[in-house]
Amino acid sequence: MTHSMTAYASRTGQSDTASWHWDLRSVNGRGLDIRTRLPDGMDKLDQTLRTALGKALHRGTVTVTLKVTRIDGAAALNIDEAQLDRVLQALDLVQERAFAAGVTLGQPTAADVLSARGVLGQAASANSDPDLHAALTTDIGPLLADFTAMRAHEGAALQHIIADQLDRTRALIDQAHALAEARKPKVRTALRDAYAKIMEVTAADDARLVQELALLATKQDVTEELDRLKAHVAAAWDIIEDDGPAGRRLDFLAQEFNREVNTLCAKSQDVELTQVGLALKLVVDQMREQIQNVE
């Protein structure tokens, strides 16, 4: 089944101490490029997340953002009692020295003391809370399930579009084959006329002339190009119906499609066949655009 590289999923959760919001999205990419934006102190969760994404995905530029907000703001503050004692001792020393020097100082407020460096800091970060880490880790599974489900849904739509384009391609190939067969008598007649005219005006080497005309006929023959195009269509069907990643293989086939169609147009030497070749090129270009989204 075909999967798309473009998808989006989000998830929110809450514990006793914090709430969080996941944002997971991906766009087209040549390989798998995982970019995470997690709060500081969540290195272990980051590694767990990358491992899960690496197992579930094969291609795409994937961006994961996690925002964590503490519910109890007061609990987020912590007083370093040892540092507080040192600050108070220093203030006491300053007061004594000032009194001895006859200098009167104002009494420091609690806010003054708390503003001293190192007295007030963050409590044990919510980011290092093992319960929070466990809850976030548990959330990865459902988040990825939603994400891969959207990739599968988008991929099914892509597969339908590509399948329709393959059907149109095969129909145009059959039309080109019919036109190529219909023009063969004209090509033979044209070659005979050319041979006759040349022999009338010059004493050319008959064997060499026949060889050159045969080479010209071969250059105008598009049978091989049409046969290869049919084989490419069959291969593309096998790929989109396969369960494995299809993007890279389809992209390679699209290049082969384009090469054969260009050769067909160059060799056609026929207005109707050229028109069919141009129609083929249009369908192939449209198919290549869709393939760029396939994982």
C-alpha cells in the first residue's frame, strides 16, 4: 500500500504536575530527516522518540514539537537553604561593619534576599519527573498511530491518482502502437521511393544504399520504446500494490518513462504519433509530481 510523506498529528495530555502538547508533521524529503524540538532535560525521551519514528517511517522531513507546561507554578520554585544561610550571614556582616563605621543601612526585605544569586531557583524540573517522562513515552504510540494513519489515508488517495495516470499511460501507449503499425506501409513506401530516386540520379553502391536505408528505418522504429513503456507500466503497478516503500522505485521508473517518451517523440516522424507522444509526456510529468509525495 502506498503511503504519503505529508501528514500531521497532534496530541495533548495532562498529569498532576504538568500538561503537554505534541505536534508531529512531515513533508517530502529525499531520505528520513527527523527534527525534534523538546524541552531541555528530555534527552532520553528524545532518543525514544527518534527510535520509534525510525521504525515507523522510511522517508520524509519529520518535525516533532513538544511543549510542557507546569500546572502548579508555586511548586516550580525552590529555595536553596544553604545559599540562603550564606546570604543572611553576609548581610549580617555588612550590617555590623556599617554600624561600626557609623553608617546607617536600611533593612533588606525578603524580596531583596530572594533576589540574591542562587537563593531562589527552579525546583526539580518537571522535565526530569519520571512520572511525566513515563506518561510522555506512553503518548508516543498513539501519536504515531494517528500520524501513520493519516499518511496511509493520503497515500491511498495518491495511489488512486497514480493508478489512474498509469491507466491513461497504457491507453496512450496502445494508441501509439496502433499509429506506429499503421504508418509502417507509409515508411516502406517512402524508403522505396527514396531508393528509386537515388538510383535514378547516381550510380551509388547498391549494397551500401540498402544498408543506409535499413539504418534509417531502424531509427524510425519505435517498437522498442513502446515495449519498454509497457514494461514500465507493469512494474509501476507491482510497486504501488506492494506493501514496502514505493517512493524511490517509482521515482526511478518515472525517469525511465520520461526518457522513453522523449525518444518516442524524437523518432516518430509522424504528426499523429508525435501528438500522442506529447500527451504521454504530459501524463508522465503529472505522475512524477504525484510520485514526489510518495514515501
